Amino acid sequence: MMDKFLFDEFRSVSAREWKQKIQVELKGADYNSTLLSHTNEGISIKPFYHQDTFRQIDVPNNPEVFLICQSVFVNDEKKANFLAIDALKRGANVIKFTARKAFDFELLLKNLNKSAYQNLQIHFELQFLELDFINALIDFIKDEKVYLNIDLIGNLVKHGHWFDNRQKDHEQLRAIIKKAPKNIGVLGVDVSHYQNSGAGIVQQVAYALAHANEYLNELFKAYQSKELQLEQIENIVKNMQFSFAVGGHYFFEIAKFRAFRSLWRSLLEVYALKADANIYASPSLRNKSIYDVHVNMLRTTTECMSAIMGGANTIANVAYDAIFHKKHEFGERIARNQLIILKEESGLKQTDFSKGAYYIEDITTEISEKALVLFKDIEKSGGFVRQLFEGTIQRKIHESAQKEQQQFDSGELVLLGANKHPNKADRMKDALELYPFVRTKKRQTTIKPIIAKRLAEGAEQKRLANETDENKNG
């Protein structure tokens, strides 16, 4: 061990001295316009960060280790059960079942229990709300660690309506909360849809807080009316799960998670509650492309790394061809192995690498400050749901998405293989098993839904049309 710091012989240089030296080297060029870059969040990225100007907020420690999740869609219960068990044998710790309708949970969950798989977690994404079914499911899984991820507001955001109506939805939610034991997480907050629809990082953090705060308000109304006990609320909050999508802005995505985890702890203090944010993360679909599709592997790798270093509890990778190809063993295995390599071979089990890093700490602070201002503005205006009904949230996300789309279309925002260095020999028309574009369907809704859309969709549709023309002329 060195008894003397390696650089003790050098005198320290202040931030002011560094800036003066840089200005000399610029030979008259303006420092701000030459070296500062600006993000859509209104954050300026400096050419250097220094201890003299170091800003840091209190961020909870990262989880000791992140969990690897495999997502399985429930269509055939027997097949879904096989896929889940296979994924657990191949390195997954968590299984997330997505279902659009009621299913045979005894068949689906056969041999999926903590006695067979130590530390196993089962997550659900139920795209329906049926009280009798969910109560029966709880009875069946009452001894396991399970997250139901019921998100009434998330359904409103995506589809433009409640499952039934606001009053009945919350009545059913309270009934589920009363029944669920401590080991079952009932509430979920889907933040990923905001990112996939084009919301900026500051917006995502603020909307996650405002979205969750709607549930906190409802829970404490039920407490005041003596319908729920404080112990039940504490348990629900402790097990509330936030689902985030991870974009490609590497350091900013790390800071996004850190800022949210800090703000969530602060918000809970207002309610005299204490819990760390439980975060489920998955790579964004917004920046994925159907052309030069293997580049998506590079994107998902760095995005998963951002989630790890930002402090996500559970991470589910997406297959490189998930946006246009039906699930297949190779794609799912590669996606899972990316996480296994990061966890087991890259030394990312211990994930708190960003604490104390000047750049990350600084942008964490800025995102936190800006998100808090936006959150307070939403609350002063009547809350998140009210702004959804007024169309404010939809408009703000649309504005952010349009700005990002213009940057992509102009080439300012680069997606390799999509709008930069495209592989012109790539042909995809015959490879599309799933429709990869937004489907527009006019229907009556309670509010205007927020629609997820990928940046490359317009460019890809033009290329597919050219492929058709080439085939006709060929």
C-alpha cells in the first residue's frame, strides 16, 4: 500500500485556473459557444468538472446486486411455463408474465416457487383488472415474492380510459390491497411508456413522481376514512415498483435513475414514510431500428449498463429484433446473456460506481432540481390525472417527441444504421413477422392516449416502399 498519494508532489489547480488556460488555448473563440453543449432538458454539458464546483445530492445506495428478468407473454400457459423454467435454468432470477386476459395460474406457475428456485421473484403485467381473478391468484401465490404491478393510471395513459371507471377501479384496487400479504407488491407505476413516447429525462422523473403521488393521495384518503391501515400503506409503498425505459444518453440515464431515487425518498418523507424506490428497467424501444438490426445489441448493452449503474433493482433486456420478429430462442438467449456477462464477467455485481463522480453527480443534481420544479407545477395545477384530462401532459410529451424527431430527421441526433451509415444492401420487407409501426385506430376514449413511437419509423417506411418498387421494377 502506498503511504503517499501518487500526485501529492503536484500542486492543485483550481477550476478558475483551468478555465483561464482553456480560454488562452481557444485563441479568442468564445468559451460558451465553442465548448458548451446543450441538451433538450435545458442542461449545459461543460468541457470539464472540478471539485471547486462540485454539486451533490443525497442519493440512496444502489442495491447490492441487480436481478436478471426474463419476460414471457402468456398465451399458452403450458408453453409460457416451459419458457419461464428454461430461463431460470439459464441465469434469470425473475420472470415477468404479461397477460391480456385471465389465465390458468396453476398451470402457468407449476413448479415456479421459492423451494424450487431460491430468491425467485414473479412479476406480472396484467392488462386487465378482474377482482375475482386477482384475489384467487393472490391466494395461490401468497407464500411467494410477487409483484402484481397494477397501474390504473398507466392504463389510462396508454389506452385513454380506465379499466372500468375511476371510482370502481380504485375500489377494486383497495380491495386487492386489503387482501394482499406483505410479500406481494400490488402497485406499479409504468414510467417506460413516457420515454417510449418521446418524453425527456426531466419529464420522465417528474411524471414518475406525479403519477405515483396520485396513488399516495388515494391511499391516504382511504386511511383517513379508516378503509386502510397505515401498516398496509407502508407495505404497499415499500413494494411499489417503477418500470423505467432506458435511452441511449449513457451518463444522463445513470443520472436519471439516481435523481428519481433521491426525489422519491424526499417525497415519501412528506408522508412520514420511508422506502427506497424499487426500479424495474428495460431498454427503450424508441431508438431501435429494423435496419442494421444487430446495432440494437450495442444499444441495449450500454442501456443496461446505465440501468445497473443508476441503481435499478431488476433489469429485463429486449432482444435485438424484438420490434419486428416474434420471440425466438436465439434472440431471447442473447438478450439474457448480455446481462449475465455484465453481471458475472464484467464485475458489475457491485453497482455503486457513479457515487462521487463529478460529472454524474452534477447532472444528477440538475435533473433533480428541474424535475422537482416540474413536479411542483403539476401538483399546483391539480395533479397528474387532472393534467391528463386537460391534455397538458400529452401536449408536453408531444412537443418533446417532435423536437427529438426533428433532430433525428436532420441528422443532428444520430442512430447508426438508421440515419447514419445505413447498410443500403439491407432488405427487410420479407423479414417482418410483426408490424413495427404505430397503428392508428379511431375510437372513443375518455382522454387522449399517449402513443409510443420509434424515431426511425418514417425513414424505415420509405425504405420499405423503395424495396417494393425495386421488386416491381426488377
